[in-house]
Amino acid sequence: MKYQQLVDGIVDGLGGMPNISFATHCATRLRMKVRDTSRVSQDVLKKVRGVLGIRDIGDGEIQIIVGTDIENIYDEFVKITGYDGPSNDDISEEEALARGDRAEKTGGKGKSKASKVGRTIMDYLGGTVAPIIPIYMCCGMIMAFLTVCTTFLGLDSKSGVVTIFNFVANAGFYFIPIALGWSAAEKLGVRPALGALLGMFLVYVTINWPKGGLDFFGIPVYQVAYNGSFLPMILGMAFMAPVFKFFKKHIPSNVQYFLLPLCTMLVTVPVTLLVLGPIGYVAGTGFSVFMQWMATHAKFLASAIWGAFCPFGIISGMDKAVYSINMGVFDPSSAIYVGYDNLFCPGGLAGNSAIGGAALAVFFLSKKSDTRQVAMSSGITAILGITEPALYGICLEYGRPFVGAMAGAAVGAMFGALFDLKQYSWAGPGLMTSPTYISPNGDLTNFWFCLATIVVSAIAGFIFTYAFSKSKAKEIYAK
């Protein structure tokens, strides 16, 4: 009964159940397709309590933003309406979100070829990284949990318990190419087991930085430590996909079971090992080294740029790609390991907190009850670490809070840079994961600076949004 009014309102706004031909969801949105768009009433949908925003994609697809309670809402939609139609269109969550926001900006018009290529690349990166983020998150939180236990709860750092869970955390980073291979293969329409096999190959001991060197028909193999790497697998799988599809098309179906994996790997492995793997490794480590150099020689500028970019990065999916490229700084087996990140993660922390502050400003600026409720709940949620409700329900919906969040994030990131704020193990940015800022030696100074950065970023996002909106608040937030 909790969702009855919401579901009924959405169905009515879409022209009734007979008009709905497809229904699925992503992280914060119901994604519906209708048979007759003339029967859809956005005015009705906007008045439904619980609907945070609407995106008309075109071709009959409507995205309805409802927040992070999406799974319960979708399940109740199915139960209440008895919907048993199609629910899978093979579009990734990142692409679905991007299509919705792109349609909102362009009025549903097409895009240039360059834009399409860029979106395809980002869709591939985001769609590959998103499913394995729980691995990074879990490993980072285990490390933070062990730090708390050994520093404050008296657990012996040399005990079997600590050793075992340290192995768990380190294994997640070390063997990440295998998970990347599986995820990328699913994204690209390749048998996932082949993607995982390519990852296994790259982390195998005699390939992963081989002693004495290797050659392939006399061609020397560049010595690389692929464990914990990101770009080599991304490039390798991008090459494997067309190879796999070519052989699938030309190998007779009655022998594909045996020959398709063989032919795919015989072509993919040498190219990845000799060309794509080294290119990806050099590019990934080079990017991280450059950003570390920036963090050393132009810390405030780098922090301000990254902090301001983070709200946009969340929408585009680029934040996941960049975080993953930089992940080697947390992996003890990586060539670029330093044991902490003092740029990307602190910038993301400032970004999420500023988004929350921007949403909270709307709570004070708006007189509309539903808007105030969404602004308050999503603002607090963003500061805790989940930004989608605030981003899509408030910042993008009204525009000015998004600009305020970017400005506030830049200020918060520079504040963190002033005190050389460091995150010691990876976890999604937010108040809930703040223990990852506790120094491994137990010193809490960095942790207090983390909390201060959250406060400063949220206040900055609040102030900028309030200042940008105050003169026209009644007009902007009355809808």
C-alpha cells in the first residue's frame, strides 16, 4: 500500500497499462516505453508524489526519476499492475542515464558523430567498471575496518584474523583484471568466461612481469606488472570483441563450441601482450604519475579542477573510469603504489558533500512541500555518499543547484588540499566511508580534516546555490 499512489499516478500519467510496452529500471529511474506518446501526460506525472523528474528520450521511451528506493518501487509496480512484459533491452545503466540527460539538454535531438563516439567510449568504460565497484568498495572498507580494529580495539595486527582479511582486501585489488575481463565481456557481447580468461592470463606469474623476459616469435614482450591494472584489460577486451564476433560469424555453428574460444584467444592474446597491454599500462601509470605530479606542484589548481568536475563526472560515468585508472596507488603490488590518494578521492568527497549542500539550500529556498522533502532527504543522503537523488531530483532538475554544487566542490577540494587530505584505502566518497581517512599508524589528524572537508564542502555548496538562486527562488522552485 505504501507505493500504491505512486504506481497508480505513474500508470495514469503514461496513459494506462495497455499503453506501456516495456518496463525496467536503473539505479534511480523507472524506464518505460509507451505505444502511443500522445497519451502520455507529463503534467500528470510531475504532480505524482515521489516522482523527482522526467526525461523524454524519444521513440516512446520515458524515464521517471524516483530515487534510490527504485528496486522496491519497481517490484511493487510489477505486483500492483501484474506487468509481465519485456524488461531487458541490453542497455547499460550508464548509457540509460546519459541518454536521459542528453535528451533533456537537446530536446530529444540527435548528436554529432564525435559526440556519439565519445558517448560510446564512456558507456563502455562506465558499463564495465560499475559492476565491479563493489569489489573496490569492499576491499577498501575491509582495510579501513582493520585499521580501526588494530588501532582502537586492541586487535593484534599480526593475528591470523588480520592476516586473513588483509589477504581478502589485497586479493581484490591484485586479481581485478579477471573481474574486469568478465564485466567488459558482458558489456561487449562476448562470452564472459573468455574475458575472465584474458585477465587470468595477464596476472599469471610467468606473464606478470616475467623474470628474464619473454619473446613471441622473436618479438620481445614488454615487461609489465598487470596485477591491479585497468587500461590493459579495457583495451584488450575492446580488441577481443570484434575478433570474437568475426569468428562467430564465419565459423560453422556445429564446431563453434570448440573453435570459437580457441581462435578468439589465439588472435587476442598476442596483440594484447605485445601492443595493447603495454600501451594501456604506460597510459594508465602515466596518467596517475602526471596527476601525482600535479598534486605536488599545482595542488590547489588540480584539486579545484577535479572537485568542480566531480558532479559532472558522476552523471557522465567518467568518475568511475578515472578512479579505476588511479586505483594502483592503493594496490601494494602496483608499480605506482603510494598507499594513499590525496587528489581524486578527496575531490570526490568534496563533490558529494557539495551536492548535498546544494540540495539542502533548495530546501530553504523552496516553498513547495514536495520539493522541500526531496531536497532535505536527498541532501542528507548525498553527504552520506549517495548522490543520485540529489543530482537528478534537485541539481539537474533546477540547474542552478548543479552550478552551485560544482563551485562548492571546488572550494571544498581546495580546503582538503590545504591540509594534504589523504584517503588510505579506496571506498566511495561520503561520510559513511570516512574511516578510510584514518591513518594506518592510528593518527586521527587526517580523519578530522576529512570531516572538516565534508562540512566546508557542504556549506560552500549551500552558499553558492543560495546566492545563485535567491533573487529568483520563487520562480525557479515553484514548479
